[in-house]
Amino acid sequence: MSRGKQMLRELGQAVRETAEEGGRSIYFSVYDRGFYEAAQTCRGVLSDATEELLAKMKSGNLSKQEQALYVRLTELTAEMDERLRNACQTEPTGDALPQPSGARPGQPARLA
């Protein structure tokens, strides 16, 4: 193989790798935004329920069953916060990338 062809081949490979990395970067940015929005939605559901019970507690009209529910919701919120923090610290793997139609399961997606 001539030196010119080898250089073109190496340049083509470098361009492909750069394009793949750029695609991954965009995907992870979208992934992060989606993860954050989903986490906020989950926390919002728990927060709304907790705040409703807290308002009722302040008026002195909280039954024993509602008090137990308030405690459990508070525990769940703390557990969810911890799990979300831990999940957010790890980046998704290539296996998390959307698979093109016709792809075989277990095969990582290749960005073109």
C-alpha cells in the first residue's frame, strides 16, 4: 500500500472515531437531561404528597395512619435521593445507546 493511501486510510479512521465520539457526547448530554427531568418528576410526586400531609399536620388534623404515611414518604424521598445520586454518578454504557432497527440484541450500537 502506498504511503498516500495509508495516510488517507488513517485520516478516514480518525474522522470516523471523532464522529463517533461526537455522537456519544450528544447522546450522553440528552441522556443526562432526560435523567434529570425524570428524577425531578419522581421527586415532585413524593414532594407533593409529603407537603399535603405536612400542611394537614400543621393544622393538627393528621390521623395516626397519615402520620405513618408521612414518615414513610419522607424515608422514600431520602432513599430515592440517594439512589438517584448514585445512578447519576455512573455514565451509561454503550449498551444503553438506542439500537438501530435490525440490530442483534447484545450488540453495542455503532454510530455511523
